[in-house]
Amino acid sequence: MIDLVAIVEYAPAIGRGLLVTIEICTVSLFLGLLLGLAVALLGRLPWPPLRWLIRTYVEIWRGTPLLLQLFILYYGGPSIGFLPSAYQAGVLGMTLYTGAYLAEIFRAGFEAVPPGQIEAARMLGFTKLKIVRHIELPQMLALIVPPATNQMISIIKESAVLSVITVPEVTFTTTRIVSETFAVVEPYLLLGLAYWCVTTAVACGSRRIERKLVRA
Amino acid sequence: MLDFSAVIAQLPRMAAGAQTTIWISAAALLCGAALGLLMCAARLSRNPFLRVLAAAFVSLFRGLPLLVVLLILFYVPSSFGIETTPLTAALLGLTLNTAGYQTEIYRAGFLTIPPGHTEAARMLGFSRLQIARHILLPQIFRVTIPALTNEAVDVVKSSGLLSIIAVTELLRISQQIVSSTYRPLETYLVCGAFYFLMSTAVSWLGRSLARHLTPRPA
């Protein structure tokens, strides 16, 4: 029923697709981390319009499906003269999406730093920038490892929807194999296995980092 | 530049699509709650076989993208001669996906209950079913409302993926509207407004339920 020869035959193509998935996720996670951190830091400035703007960004991007956001960029962009390639739309869409989630995670991390420490640092003559750099950031970064890795896993899984706007990642590669060869079971089994291995590996890796941080 | 008139004419169709989104999400969440509670009980049971089964279930459905689960449920059975309708595959896929997450949510909730509660109830002669029904479930439900609210928002958002296997929910209807009006930006923006309203409403409901159920200091 399950054709082992077929599995061997499709594995290289699916492997190449998986590399594209990993590449896109790494790039958009990295950019999303920068964006999320910038947004979280800007949100702490005592300027209400900026805070209101940031809230709107976070709520809207977290409150709508990624697939729809990709449709707006890729199919809606051209109506206002913005013509991204599928790959560009994918990276941009995933960055904005994951940036909104990470901004929330960073914000919660900042709030978890006890205010007494910040008051003490101020008493000791630390400047605002130094407080952020030496007191808040290091503690916040340790606190956010578990939620941030969860976010990483969920963005790897969400990246499957990039296939719908024809980004040549692993789900797209697999659905093309299915439509070209009419083999259904083997390619999809491989696809499921590929995702499961990647997400499980990330989950295990994050647990080890967490244990190390807790001990440190 | 932006012209919403063609899309506004289609608002009733989008509202109907949003209705489908709501009922499919609600059905998946409820079935997922039942399955998730069962899996949580299995995960915490003394039977090692049940424990491994539940752990595998959670690992599988939390480790796979919903899109891949849907593609497998929709295309693989038919190659074995079992015909599935898009709606069956959709409901099953969404249910299994949320059940995986809900299992972990309930387990985390269970672990917050002091073991003394169960011991005291056993001393008072409660049966195991009575303990689950009157001591554990109400407390688990109360502490997990915030996490369940997030999960409900996630389900509403992920239900957009059902468009790919041709379930005529909000996103699918929007795609159909795009192909007849050639107004992708306007249509998808309005579609986004619908999703945003729905997820905001779900968060608001969850927050007020949590407030309502949290005991106030007397």
C-alpha cells in the first residue's frame, strides 16, 4: 500500500523544500525579533499616540489570519503599486506577523522585571538607557525564552500557508509532487514527518536552553 | 484609489461566510474540548499505555501544521477509496488540532490544583467520577479560561485555512468575491475587519467570563 520506492524518489525534492522553509522561517524570525524588540521599546516611551499606534498594530496583526495578511500583501499590494514577489511577500508577511506576537512577549517580559530594581538603579545614578541595557534587557531575555520558542515553533508551522501564495517551500513542493504524480499517501506522509521532526527538534532544543538558563 | 463600493455590495455574502466561520470554530472548539479532556485524563492516568497514547496524540497534532493535517485528511482517505467531504475533513482537522492544544491546557490547569483537594474529597467518600465532576473540572475550567480564550482566537483565525479545501467560510467567500469584482485589496481588507471583529469579540467574552468567575476578596 505504501510504496517505499516512491518515498526514496520524493525525499530529495521534499528535503529541498524543507530547506526553503527553514531559510524563510529563520530570516523572518530574526527580522521579527528585531521588529518586536523595537516595537516593545518604543511602546515604553511616554508618548500616547505612539503607544496607541503600536497597540493597533499588535492587535490587528494578532487578530487576523496570516493567510489573509499574505493575500493582502501579495494580491492586494499591486492595487497600490506594491508588487512583491511571492518570496518577498512571504518574508514580509511572516515578519510583521511574528513581530506583533514577539512585541507582546517582550512587553510582558519587561513588565515582569520587579520595579524595585529599576528604582534602585535610578537611585544609584544609572541613566534610563543604562537601566534598559544592564537591568531590564538581560532579565527580560531570560524570562522570554519559553514563550519565544513557542512562537518559533508556531511560526514554522504557520509557514505552511506560504504554499498558497506559491512560495516554493516544503508544503508547496509536496502539493506539486502530488498533482504531478498522483501519488498522495507517500508525499504527504513525508511532509508530515518533515514538519514533526523540525518542530520536535526545536522544542527539545528550547527545553535544554531553558534548563541551562534556570541553572545559571 | 481604493474603491469599496463593489465590496460593500457583497457584505451580506461575507457576513454569511463569517457565520460559517463562527459555527465551524465553535463546533471544533467544543468537540476539541471533549477530546482534549479525555486525552488529558489519559495523559494523567496510571495506565502507561494510555499515557503514551495521549503523549503521542499531543506531540503529533501540536507538531504538524493545520494545513498539512487538512491536506492529509482531505486527500489521503480518497486514495483508499473513502470519500470525505470538505466539511468533514475540516471539522475533523480543526478538532484534532485544537484538542492537541487543549489537552496541554487542561493538564497545566489540573497541575495547579492542590492534591489536598482530591485527598480530602476521597476522605469524604466522593467517588472518582464525583471528584472529577465537582472538585477538579470546575477549578480546571476557571484557571484555564485565559488560555482557552487564546486557543479560541487561534481556532477562529486558523479556520481561514479551510478555504484551501473548499469550505465556503469567510476567506473562501472573499476569494470568490475577489474573482468576480477584481478588487483584491478592498475585499481582503474588509475580510480582515471581519476576522478582527470576531477575534476581538472572543477575547472580550473570555475576559469578562474570567472576571465573572474569579472570586472577589470579601
